[in-house]
Amino acid sequence: TCEMVQAMWGKVLKLPEQKAARVIRMAVTELD
């Protein structure tokens, strides 16, 4: 799973800032 997460973050970091922020917010909400 760790590799999957790293791959996901790699993709997220390549996104435009607004999209990345939205994805990060979604991820944080799911972790809560």
C-alpha cells in the first residue's frame, strides 16, 4: 500500500494547484 500511496502523491503533485488542493482535501477528509 505504501508504494500505491507514493504513486498517488506523485500524480497529485503533478496536478495544477487547485486540483491538487481538492484531492488533498478529499484525502484528509477520508482519513479523519
